Amino acid sequence: MAQAVEACAPVRDRLLRRDGRPAALAAVACGMLSVQLGAALAKLLFPVLGAPGTASLRVLLACLILLPALRVGSRRPLTWPDRHVLGSVLAYGACLGVMNTVFYAALSRLPLGVTVAIEFIGPLSLAVLGSRRLIDLLWIALAVVGLLLLLQPWHAVGNAHRLDPLGVLLALVAGLAWALYILAGRRVGARIGGIAATTLGMAVASLMLLPFAVHALPLALSRPRLLLAAAGMALLSSAVPYSIEMMAMRRMSMRGFSILMSLEPAIAALLGLALLGEHLSPLRWLAIAGIVAASLGSAATDPLPGPAPESLPESLPESLPAAAAAPTPRSAA
């Protein structure tokens, strides 16, 4: 797996040559598609591994895949951070672990597009709530309307149109963890560097999720097809989008990258329909469009556009959510 990532590096670099803005745009689109394909594949693993077990394998395998990429792409060897940075790394890794686990738990109860749209509220809130511009009140209102159309609280409990309440709560917690992850990632990325910070964060998250991996890893190792599917999930969800998006971000403004990433809930909903058979009502499609529009508007009216920093972890822009992950995400999600 790791050798495959290294082998793709020359091709990736040629595609993202410095005069290749169209290629950079295509790379970001491919990164978002990869993240959501990974999420769809993860959902197919839930019946066997469970949501926490699947999350633990995603983080563990992605960490193992990124280690050789770090050796190839970094000028400095990976070392454990000193005590001045250790607290930030531990917080970053904890946010990464919680974000992935809670997101997958929500995904086990909700459609993919709905889960991603609700989770997007966290980073979007981080982007606009600290602003004093009147225009951001419009994006907040649009996001709130979109969330209400998703939740449809006017329906009675038990109604087929109501979403699973625990799933909604978990998605909101995942959004909060995503916002905290961005804040922690800024500090760690500025001190250590992007891919090193990501790898260390994944190592911490892997240790944190070890109790779930104790059950899931032996099960995956005993069934080669299951292990192959888990490795594919890790590649699609973290390693591949991280690699291509980090390169693309060096050739795009932060505003352009954020605007493109705003389309992720719509991509998730379309893949949920195509791959998982998750049919949404017209009202929920409208809700997802509203959240996407709020995210687009926030990114497009950002008063401080600039080049994307190379140290940004998990390919997340400062103003919007990956990734996931993841997360991203999300190269994170």
C-alpha cells in the first residue's frame, strides 16, 4: 500500500505542475470524491467491524501508509515532539480520533449526505461566528435554515421523515470535533509541519482507538478480502486525498480551495444515492444545497484570501473543512 502511494508521487507531481491550475482544481475534486468513496466503503464495513472498529482501522492503516510518504516528502526525520509541543500533538490526535469515531457512529444511523452536511456545521460555525461582518449573518441564517430542513423537527417523534435523534447528535458532535481539530491542527502544523503533524496525530489517535482495534484488526487479518477493503478505505479516506490535495493547495488560493471544498456535502449525497441507494426527499436535497451555499458564501466573501500554507494538516483550509479526513477531514471524514 505504501509503495503504491510512493509510486504515484511522480505522476501526481507532473499533474500538479506549477502552471497547472486546472489540474489543481481537478485534484481537489478527486480528493473530495476519494474521501466520500472511502466513507461509502466504510459504511459497508460497519455490519462486520462496527463503526468504532472501522474508524480504528482507518486511522491505524492510514498512519502506516503515511509513514513512508513522510520519509519521502519531508526533509526532516520524524521525531517525537518535545514537551513544549507534546500537549498540542496529544490534543490534535485526540480530536482526530474522536472526530472519526463519532462521524462513523453517526454514519451508521444516517445517510451519508445528511451526515456530512450536519457535520459541516461545525467548521462553518468556526469560520463565521468569530466574524463581525454583516454578510456573515446571511451565511449563518442560511446554514440554520438548511439544518432545520434536514432535521425537520416539526414532524412527530417516530415519523418516517424524522432523522434518528442519536445519529443527529453524533453528527453534531463530529462537527464540533472537526472544528476543534482545525484549531489544534493549526498550532501543531505551524510547529512541526503538515505531513509530520498528521502522522503524529494519527499515531496518537491509533493508540486512543486501540481498544476498538483489538477486536477489528484480528477479524480483518483473518479475512483477506475484509483487510483489503479496510486498506482501500484508509487509502481513499486519508492517504490519497491528503497527498493530492496538499499539492493542489500550493497552487491555489485559500479562497479557491475553500470554495471547492464547500461542495463536499453535495458530493456525499450523490455518492450515497449512487453507491448506497440512499434516497433523500426533495426538501433534504434543498437543505444540503442551503448548507453548501452558506459554506460557498463564507469562503467567497472571506476578506483575507491567500495562498494555502504547506503546513496545514489533513488538507483542511483555515476557513472551511478534508479529509478528512478528516477529516477528513475530510481527508478527515
